[in-house]
Amino acid sequence: MARLRSSVFLLLLVLWTVLLAATIPYFAWLDRPHATRRFSRFWAGGVLAILRLVGLSYRTIGEENRPPEPALYVGNHQSAFETIAAAVLIPDVAIVLKEELYRIPVFGWFLKRSPMIAIDRAGGASSVKKMFREGREASEHGRNLLIFPEGTRRAVDERAEFHRGVLLLYKALDLPVVPVVNNAGLFWPARSFAIRPGTITVSYLPPIPPGLPDREFMARLSEAIYAERDRLVAQEGKAS
């Protein structure tokens, strides 16, 4: 059943994405990033619907912790789920991501035209300046930002030292930081299409205010994210 479930998901994902590809000439001609982002949310919503068809849904908790003004959302990274679902969970989001993702057929085109904040990891200081500039532009246009400071997808019980980019954005943008935590790796492991049925939990934690000293901010952020992640993973283990 697990193999069948994953095969059905992959087949429907490919078909849905091929349909998305057919709209590229229209959005290229239209050249309106807001419309592109809106259609990307439609595609992401379709992927979430396909996941429900194969038995995997999601729920959100802590919605009251989301500020009405633009914020910097900082999440743990366990699976492909949070990258796709971000367009639905955080509308008009600008995601800080690896530049290589722009090379993914179809999906990468829409990411680039949204636009997102693509980082060349070998770019050094120029890449950091680009992140600041595009981050400011996004927040000034009322967009939220999302960054995954672990750098890559991690196992559900793995801890990593957060990349310094999240601290630099926090200091440069002067925005509240909302930790957003998920346990998607329990159901959709990293670098895999092996889908397990269940309900992913996405948890929004109380915002961390701007202006904290560097060490205090990084310690509070890391502790909040990993404590909540461990709680969600343990809670799912008890339910199973």
C-alpha cells in the first residue's frame, strides 16, 4: 500500500505540474508577479489536495501568534512539504532559498517570477547584500519572508547550528520573527516520495521582537524551534 500510495501521488503531481507548465507563456506575457504568486498558491493548494487523496493532510495551531504586519517567519526543514505548502500557509511569501531551485523545470520558473530571494551559496558578501536588498523590497511591499536556517532538510531528531543568514536578516529588517515548526518528516521524509498517511502539524509560535542582542536572539530562536519540534514528534509518537 505504501508503494502504491507514493506512486499515485507522484503520478498526480507530475500531471498537475504539466498543467501548470501550460500557463507559463501567459504569465510570461502578463509579467505581473502578484498574479504569478496567486497562481502558484493555486498550484500548491492542488498539491495539498493530492496529498489528502493519498491520506496525508495537515493542521495549523497557534494562528493567533501571526502578526498582521509583515514578519520574518523562521522554520525547521524536514521535507518538501513545507516548501510547497508555504505559498498556502503564508500568502505572498518571499522565501529565502538556494539559487539551484530556479533550475527545476516549471516549479523553478514560477519561483523566479514570484519572485523569491535566491541565494548563491558561493557568492559571499555580494550574495548577502542581495538577500538584504530583496528582503527589504519584499517587506516594503507588504510581503512576509520565510527562511529555513538549518540550510537543508534534516531528520526529525537532528539538530543543526543555524546559519548566520537568519541573524543578519533579523538585524537588517527590524521585523518580528515568528518561529514556524512542523513535523512533516514523520510522514514525508527528506529526499523521498514515500508518503505515510496521517496529519502534519504546523505550529506558529509567539513572535520574537526585533532588537535583541545577537546571542540572545539566536538562543531563543533555536530553543523555541527545537523544543516545539520535539514536542510535536513526541505527541505523534504517543498518538501512534
